[in-house]
Amino acid sequence: MSVLVLASASEIRAKLLTNAGLSIEISPAAIDEAAIRASLEHEGATPREIAAELASLKAQRASARHPGKLVLGCDQLLDLGGEILSKPASPQDAVTQLSRLRGQRHRLSSAAVLFLDGQPIWRTVATADLLMRPFSDAFLQRYVAAHWQSIRHSVGCYQLENAGIRLFERIEGDYFVILGLPLLDLLNFLTIRGDLDA
């Protein structure tokens, strides 16, 4: 296929796409995620709806810079009992967030939207439910100290593909959705559309 533009600086999303054989170009779209999210939350939007809107705005912004190319916008939100948690601001913030998640179920909503020439042509939002195990305070402190540099960009302060898997007792949902990209849905759409070999 021709180049797919990824409107994100996410290394894991880029890796998932290239590992699947897609040719990609990275073109992050700058939007004020916090302000948009706060406005949507105030209006009563669900985490699923907010993730979809943020992904759409990123794709739309990047699409304006890439005429004729497919542009992929993505977003992922963590819902803990109706509260959306953000990426940690500091190691102490990570400890606090993980303390709240410990022994609890939470849901990840991962949205993906494709734009072509400024118009949306496909979108999906997929969810996964995760249950953290009741790990000790000592384990939590060691985990954050050892992995802060890699988890500081991650919603929920974990990366399932690395040591973060040790935080969990049960996971229900697609692995790629948990990593932040509904990859199978995207690949199926691109195949049906004719961008990828059938």
C-alpha cells in the first residue's frame, strides 16, 4: 500500500504497524488533549466517545498536511469506575495511580480513525477489561523505580508487552487494543478497501 500517515508519536503504534508490513510516515498532530477531554467530560461524554473524538481530531489535523494520503489518528483512555486517569506526571504520581488500580478492574478504550483528504472514512473504538492483582507496596515501589522511563508515557503506568504484565491477575480483550491500537480491525478494513493484499 501507499504510505499510511500516523498522526501520533507513539513508538508502540508505529512498531505494530511496521511489524504488520505497513509503510508508515510519522506526523504527530498537536491538539490540546487535556482541554478537549475536560470539555467533553463536562458535556457528559463517555470515555469511549472521548477517545473517538480525540483520535478523530488528531487524524483531521494531520490530514490537512497530507493530501491524498490515508491518515490514522489514535487515542486510548483508561476508565476506572467512571473516572478517566491520565498519563503519570511523576514517579510519585505513578505510585499513586497504581495504588488506586491495585486489586481493581479498569477498562481501556482504544480508538482509531482514518481520514483521507480531510474527511473521515473509517473509525472504530474497541475496549478491554483488566484486573490488577493485589501486589505489595514494596513490589509497587520497585516496579516504578525500575521502569519509570518506559511507563511515564503510558496510560495506567504499565506496558503489557514488558514488565507491566506482572501487575495483572486477569485480562479480557484483544492484546493490540490494550497496546493502544485496534490493529486487526484496521488491517481488515485496509484489506477490504484494497490497500492491502487479500
